[in-house]
Amino acid sequence: AAVMAFYQPHAGYGGGGQPPNMVSQQQLWDIFQRIDRDRSGAINSTELQSALSNGSWAPFNPDTVRLMMCMFDVNQMGEKGTIDFNEFQQLWRYITDWQNTFRRYDRDNSGSIDTKELSVALASFGYRLSEGFCSLLVRKFDRQGRGTVLFDDFIQACVMLQTLTAGFAQYDTHRNGWMTISYEAFLCMVFNIAINK
């Protein structure tokens, strides 16, 4: 099954079957208005979740939705916990980029990524991680219990790994892949990442 960013591809991809990154601003505005069901001029996490698809019939992971809302809800003028149209355009590009990445590494076109495919993807991102760790990541982000990771969980896994790497880099002063920190500093790093997620 092809993984689509949104349930209504005909609404956003144009009659000519344009890929999602080729959507015009007018088409994005139309999509934004469809998602903004309460006509508030902004999208909340519930509206966004109902519009997103992970390529299965399961609802899009609410943790991934919250993560993306936090990343793109930067306009201090609007209501907290919502994204306006400008922020939505950036979010659309972000999801499209992840969608293209996911498709590139879903080698068997199964609509999910297994441990081997995840390992290849992470290696291409510059991570030198063992197969055991990749297997652990799959177990952590496999909400279906099938030994694979769906699109929404793939985004969350990669963003969390990126965030943890950035946190680690702050303490890796010699840039040699090692850090020495106190137990409390470690706890602060992990909890700050968990809270900001």
C-alpha cells in the first residue's frame, strides 16, 4: 500500500496526479481549509491527526502528531497548540520529505520498514549503529506488533534519534563519540528531550 501523507489525495495532489511536493499554494490552502473543520483559521492536533494517514487503517500516531505540532507551532500570535496556514505549509513540506525518505527505504513496498530497511536508512543518515540497536528501535516504535515500523512511527523514531544525538553532542566536547557526565546531568538531558517531544 502506498503511504500517503493525507487521506484525501484527490484534494491535494491535483487532477494531473502531481506528487505532494508539487502542490500549489492554492491547493495547499484548499487542503488547509478542509482540515480546519471548526473554521478557526488554525489547525489543532485533533484536526491534523484526522487528516493524516500512515498507510494503514490505524489512526496516525498521536505522539507523532504532538511532536510535529510542537515543532511547527512557532507563531506566538495564534492560539498555542495550533498551526496557522504558514506553519502548515512548512509542516506539509516536512511530511512530504519524510514520506519520500520512507518510500526510498521501504524496499519491498510493504508500507512499513523492517529492521534491515531501518538499518540501511539510518546508515545513510550517517548513524553507525548495530543491528541489535536497530532491532531495539523497531521493537520500541512498532505499535502494531508486526516487527515493522509504519510511516508515522518512523518519523517519531528518526526525530527522537536526532534529538538524542543533538543532546549527546552537547556533552561530547572532544567529538570522539564519548561523553562523561554526572547521573543528574544524564537525567536532565533525557527528561528535557522527553518533555520537549
